Amino acid sequence: MLLNEPPRPAILDATRGARALAAPSLPWEVGNALVALLRRRRIRGQAMLEAWESFIHIPVRYVAVDVPEALRIAGTHGIYAYDAYVIAAARSAGVALLTLDRAMARAARNAGADVMEVAP
């Protein structure tokens, strides 16, 4: 989304009129993803900072995460804790999880979360 990559139009269509909810870990995950792109030389430093500036202007309501529940989800489904935080947040808020990641969509469904999968 932040870098105008090909999935952007599909994500915008899927989320038009929706409110964004996320686990409180989202800013750290975005920062980590931007640094990973920088390290792989897929973006430059200025583009990384511009993407961050765009991100902080997106209205997001952060949902509390039951960390022990997220850890159980991570352990049961063999996923990272950060992914489990997102699944736990979606479940607790009673909203569908939007993801481009098929493995995460599968883990979320298996954990009892509704999923809105967007094809990349």
C-alpha cells in the first residue's frame, strides 16, 4: 500500500468505506518491513521515510491483544507471535482479517477468525 505496489488497487477496493483496526504491534511491523526493503536495496532511505510518513496518517484504531491467547495461537498453528497478535486482535474485535498472505489466512481460519483474503 505505502509503496504503490501492484496489490494496492485490490486492497483499496476491499477496504473502501471500512475502518482500519489493528494490533498495537502494527507500527513496529511496518517499520521492520520498511527496513527490510531498505536492506534488500528495494527502496532508498528517503522512500522509506516517505512511506513511514504516509503510514502515520492512516487512521487506525488499535485493538488490545490478549497476549497469552496470541501465544497459544502461535504455538498451535506454528506461526510467529506478531502474526498471532493480528489474528487475536481480529478475533477479539469480531472483524475479518485482511491479508495478502495465504499461510496467514489459513492460520487465521484455523484459529477461528474470519478472513478477507486479497489476491496479490
